[in-house]
Amino acid sequence: MTTAQKAGGGGAAIVIAGALLLAVLHQDWWWWDTDTLVFGTLPTGLAFHALYSILAASLWAFACVFAWPASFEEIESVEDGDEPTGASA
């Protein structure tokens, strides 16, 4: 049983919602006219995209842990010569 199955399988919905949120946040029109520097040297838009990249990587890591399809693991075990999970004898 995978982690997603133990948690009720809601991981895919969270990943989809997170991806949609990131798609909206990627349209960062609110930073275009700002002259503010972050840490004294980094333009605000670039700092936002650095944070955005960390959020996107975190979402992908979450997807790999909580929303990975169990069928992919079964395919791998069949290719290795093992019996698939739940196969009848």
C-alpha cells in the first residue's frame, strides 16, 4: 500500500490545486513596476521567481511522495519478473 492510499488518496487533488495556484502566481504582473531590491541587490521580480522555483520543486516532491500512481510500481515489478500486486495465482 502506498503512502497516498494510506492517507486516503487526496494527494492528487492537492497537487492539482497547487499546480493551478502556481500557474496563477507565475503571472507576476504586480512586480513589474517596482524598483525595490531584496537584500540590497536582487530585483523583487527575480527574488519572487527564486521563491516560486522553490515552491514548484516542493510541489513536485510532494507529488512524488503522496500522489505517485501505485500502478507504476506494479509495472516495474512485472518487468523485473515478480508477480504484480493483487494478481491471482
